[in-house]
Amino acid sequence: MLYLIGLGLSHESDITVRGLETVKKCSRVYLEAYTSILMTANQETLENYYGREIILADRELVETGSDDILRNADKEDIAFLVVGDPFGATTHTDLVIRARELGIKIETIHNASVMNAVGACGLQLYQFGQTISLVFFTDSWKPDSFYNKIMENRKIGLHTLILLDIKVKEQSIENMARGKLIYEPPRYMNIQTACKQLIEIENIRNEKAYTENTPCIAVSRLGSPTQKFKAGTLKQLSEYDSGEPLHTLVMLGRQVHDLELEYLYEFVDDKEEFKKFVQEDQEWFKPPPYVPEDENLSD
């Protein structure tokens, strides 16, 4: 059996009881180690808590070395550990499809992920639209495909969960070109960078999906003892020191429920000012009125 096991968001003990029991019985235990991190645990603390050796599975192993992970999984129990939930912010469908092709049975043990824990910021989960990912820009590469999804969410009044880039075991273009197996230090996008990049793309596209005054929520270290929320405009948060990683950003939709707004006041510097920005944003972004087609109309 191949077990996909969610670890939760922060502590080594966030794993479920069933997940821990499963880990202890598996022949090999892999930890997916390139899309996220446990904020208060590392490989050593996990091994001590689980009582098992853990094999770090980097991007290369997961994407091109699935045969190594699945070796003998038709005869043995293999665990593949994922921070958060296996099918939360990051899906591992390729590994599942490959296992199915080999006739290997699969079982998933779920856990909390940013996709549901973000509700702790006070916004109602069913009021979220499409989730987007924001990558680090370079001087020559500033992808903006996320912009259209924000626009679609905003048109129907939904909030947007924005997952911020992390770079773990990445090579520079120069080292890749020279064939040098040298990895860059880990990098984790912070709130300041995310907001500045969003503002930059709006200035380029100028299609008014949002403005510098669009209200957002900075979510820092979600699920950890130092979890923190900060609400403000994109401009205000572009100057906000969000501290240690990991971080997530939420852009409010144009229809904010009164209960959501009341909850958010705890995270703002100025309640009346924030309320004003929310009201102005709702007025700013108003799609054209819907005019139904009348099939009975004739020329």
C-alpha cells in the first residue's frame, strides 16, 4: 500500500493518530520537502517523534524518481508525508496515477491545510473563489496569469487566497547552465514582496481588477504558536514587516459580509479607515449590470 499522509501545518504532533500509527508500520517513509515546511519541526524532530528514519523527497525525486518511491509498494507499506493535506494546496496526482498504473493500492490520511485553516482569519470559506499562486519575479520574468483569476473572483464578489512562493533546493540559471550541482539558499516570499508584485502587475495590466487600496489580509505562520493576522490595503501591507515565514495573503472580494468585517476589525490599526476602504472598494469594482437575452425579441 502507498499511504499519502498529511502532517498538518506546524508541529510534529499535528499528525493524526491514524497517520502516526501508519507511519510506524511502514517499510519506508518519505517526506515531500520542496513545496512547504513544518514551521516548528524539522527532519530530526520528526524522526524522533515518529521513531522512524525519514527520507527527504525533493522535487527531482518526486517528479522524476517516482519509481524509487513506489518500489515494492505492491508488497510493502510505503508512506509519503506531505505538509498540510496531500490534496490541499499541493496535489500529488502524478504519484497517484503512477501507482495506479503499477497496480499499487493507495490510501490517503487527511489533515489540516492552508485551504481550510485560513478560515481563522475570519472570512467564510464558502466565500472564497479560485486560489492562486504568486511566484518570485525576476528582471526578465513577471508572469501575470494569476491576474485573470483574481478578476474572475472579484466579478462575482469572492475572496482570493494567494499562496506565496517558496524556493527550496533551487539552482541559479548560471549554475544550471554550467552543470554545477549547487543549490541556492531557501527563500520564502513575504507579505511586502507579494503586495508590491501585485501592485506592479495592476499598474502594467491596468484592467482594474484591484487597486492599491483594495483590502487584504496578511496571514503569517498559520497554525503555529506565533500565528498572526494583519488587515489593511495592498499599499499598507506592502510596507508591513510580516516576520518569519510562512506567509499567505488574502484579497477580499467586493462583497464582504458584516460578520466577516466585524471579525476583521481585530486585525486593523484603524477600524473606521478600514471600513471606509472596504466600502470604497465595493464601489470601485462593480461589473456592468447583467442584461438577460430575450429570445422573443425580433428585429
